[in-house]
Amino acid sequence: MTHESIAHEKDEAAHHEVSEQKSQKGKLRRICGRFWWLYFLLFVIIVLAVVLPIIYVAYPKVARRAADRSTLQVTSMTIQNPTPDSVELGFTQVVNNPTKYEPTLYPFNASFYMLDNADNPPFASIRTPKITKAANGTESEVPLQRVNITHMDEFTRYVLLALGSEEFTVALRGHGGLSTSSLPKTNVNYDKNITLKGFDGLKNFGLLSFNTLNTTEPDGTNAVGVAAIFNPTVMTLNLGNVTLAMSVNGTDIGVATLNNLVLVPGLQQVDLRAEVYQLVAVGIVLERQNPVLPVDLKGGNSTVDGQQIPYYTTMLQEVALQMDIDVTKAMEGS
Ligand SMILES: *[C@@H]1O[C@H](CO)[C@@H](O)[C@H](O)[C@H]1NC(C)=O
Ligand SMILES: *[C@@H]1O[C@H](CO)[C@@H](O)[C@H](O)[C@H]1NC(C)=O
Ligand SMILES: *[C@@H]1O[C@H](CO)[C@@H](O)[C@H](O)[C@H]1NC(C)=O
Ligand SMILES: *[C@@H]1O[C@H](CO)[C@@H](O)[C@H](O)[C@H]1NC(C)=O
Ligand SMILES: *[C@@H]1O[C@H](CO)[C@@H](O)[C@H](O)[C@H]1NC(C)=O
Ligand SMILES: *[C@@H]1O[C@H](CO)[C@@H](O)[C@H](O)[C@H]1NC(C)=O
Ligand SMILES: *[C@@H]1O[C@H](CO)[C@@H](O)[C@H](O)[C@H]1NC(C)=O
Ligand SMILES: *[C@@H]1O[C@H](CO)[C@@H](O)[C@H](O)[C@H]1NC(C)=O
């Protein structure tokens, strides 16, 4: 055999192999051609089998865990313009998110619950705003909105808890959408305990001045004063027109009024008007032989536009303040 013929044979064998490969490829292509849809379907099924659980099982799980692990801190709250069955409510919240995941939270209906029983009904619900990229420390403002009181007894208990406690906790619960930029919206349940400082019985209340007027005003006011109130909470609370009964050792000596009382966070001065039953007061001074009367302020009453606000009135019934009034001094001013 010559080198040429060997080369030729090799060439032919190679050619044969190639053509066999070619025909196999052709066969494959034909089969593929006929069954392309099957392969395509398989491909789609495999992709879906991998992707769907990620989107609809793993991702919502991650989202839910992030939602569960995050906490809310309320940094300010306003409750104003009360009516007998609604208030205007708004607050600022800071999200504490310990995860790296920064979801966008869609608006939802957040309901407030007392925590002492698992099946307490909600006392109010508020529409939350959208929060884009809720990273750790993100602040968001739930705008002031009129909120119906959905359960008066529960709301009254809430108001009493806020008044009487140094610190108290309520639950905020709801169900809303959550997403990241690349993945679809998923629904999560929110169940957050929110701890707030309470008014602690408003016990830091003091009288700065108190003077009787020269002439009694048409509404009966015969004394005016200035009181100092310390509000230890982050809440701005509008209590309407507040009246408090003034008494000394159980004997009524008058009524004090704090018109349009708005408790703002921190220390503040408020004007006080009073109708003092002067003959009774003087009688007690003479009896005690002491011009300084320890006056109890209690049995409060809250009204707005002449309408009683029942939940604040119930709360004010629990308020028990005391102030010393020097009756001779009060009368010297007149
Ligand atoms: C989140 O922020 C708070 C203060 O705003 C900080 O104390 C906390 O360590 C932060 N957590 C993470 C995981 O960054
Ligand atoms: C908000 O949720 C509460 C409690 O589930 C419900 O009573 C109320 O009707 C809801 N409000 C809206 C506007 O969906
Ligand atoms: C509150 O109640 C009033 C009357 O019952 C109703 O018209 C109004 O839509 C309610 N508001 C909300 C936010 O549910
Ligand atoms: C909220 O507080 C209550 C009572 O202390 C507790 O039973 C509940 O597990 C807490 N919920 C959350 C979400 O922390
Ligand atoms: C308060 O009134 C009661 C009788 O109602 C009397 O016994 C008591 O001594 C009075 N206390 C003072 C400090 O006046
Ligand atoms: C509450 O205030 C209203 C209006 O000022 C008054 O008519 C009513 O007698 C007060 N009630 C009490 C218990 O003080
Ligand atoms: C509070 O009382 C004053 C005097 O009676 C009245 O002019 C005012 O409108 C009342 N304010 C509210 C919020 O009802
Ligand atoms: C009360 O009357 C006296 C004298 O008649 C006067 O000096 C004083 O300014 C009056 N006080 C007020 C608060 O009007």
C-alpha cells in the first residue's frame, strides 16, 4: 500500500464516519423536529418546577420571615378631633428590620388590639402607607385620618391603659402585600406588638397660679389659673373641653375647666378656669383654720362642641390630681 492509498482509505473512513454522524444528526433533528414541543414542554416544566417553588414557596417564606422578624417603633402619635365614635389618628413609625432583605410594603388595613386576650376584637383600624424598601431604620408616616372606633369597650380599655400605665403594649395586625423590585407581590400577615410609654396617671400635674376674678364671668368662672402638666408619652392627645370637679376631703368646692386641652409630649402650661363655690371654700378654710386647701381634681368630663366624649370621660373619671390652693392668696389678687 502506498501512503496515498492509506491516506485515501483513512479519508474515506473519516468521510463515512462524518456522513454517519450527519445522518444521525439529521435523524435527531427529525425526531427533535417532530417532538420539539415535547422537549420544549419538558424544558418549561423543569424551569417552572425550579422557579415556581422559589417564587411561591421559598420567596414568600423569606418574605414572611423578614416580616415576622421586623419590629415597629412608634416615635410619635397624634389623636385629635374626637367625636363620640371616632378620632383622627396618625403616627410615625420606624421599622426595625434585622434582615438584609428590604421589601416594599404595600398599604394595608392595620387593626389595633388589646393584648390581654387572644380573641379580643380590634378597637380601630387604620390605612397604612406604602413603604418602599423597608430597610432597618426606615421611618414612615401613617397620615392623620379619621378612624372609626370599631369596638367602644375595647377602645375605652385602651384609653384607660394608656392613661394609667407607665408603659403599655398593643398589637397591630393586618394582612398585606410585600415585594422586592424583581419578584412578584406576595401576601404576608403582620402581627406586631407595639410598646408605648403611657401617661402614668398624669401625676406630674401642678398649679402655677390661681387667682379669683374681680367679677364673675357669664359662664360662672370666678377664678383663673395656669397649670403645668408633664406628658411622658410620644402622644399628642386632644381631650376636648375638660372639666374636673374640685373638692376638699369629699366636699365639692367648685368645677375647673381646661378648654380644648391638648396634651403634647413633654412639659406644658395650660390655662385653667374655675367656678369656685366661694362660700363653701371660705367655710372650709375657717373650719380647718388653714388658708391652704388640698384640692382634689377628679370626676372629669370631656366634651367637644357640647357633645360628651364617652371614652375620654371614662378615662377622666380615673384621673385623681391634687393641688394646694392658698385661698387667701387667691383672693388677694382680686
Ligand atoms: C437596626 O437599627 C437599630 C437602630 O435603629 C440598631 O440598634 C440595630 O442594631 C440595627 N440592626 C441591624 C441588623 O442593623
Ligand atoms: C379593617 O380590618 C378590620 C378588622 O379586620 C375590619 O373590621 C375592617 O372592616 C377593615 N376595614 C377595611 C376598610 O377594610
Ligand atoms: C366610619 O363610619 C361611617 C359611618 O358609620 C362611615 O360612613 C365611614 O365610611 C366609616 N369610615 C371608615 C374609615 O370605615
Ligand atoms: C405580643 O405580646 C403577647 C403578650 O405579651 C404575646 O403573647 C405575643 O406572643 C406577642 N406577639 C408577638 C408577635 O410578639
Ligand atoms: C375628712 O373628712 C372626714 C369625715 O368625712 C373626717 O373624719 C376627717 O377628719 C377629714 N379629714 C381632714 C384632713 O379634714
Ligand atoms: C359634663 O360636661 C357637661 C357640659 O359641660 C355638663 O353638662 C355635665 O354636667 C358634665 N358632667 C359631669 C359629670 O361633670
Ligand atoms: C370649649 O368651650 C368653649 C367655651 O364654652 C367653647 O367656646 C369651645 O367651642 C369649646 N371647645 C370645644 C372643642 O368644644
Ligand atoms: C381687680 O380690681 C382691682 C381694683 O379694683 C384692679 O386693680 C385689678 O387689676 C383687677 N383685677 C383684674 C384681674 O381685673
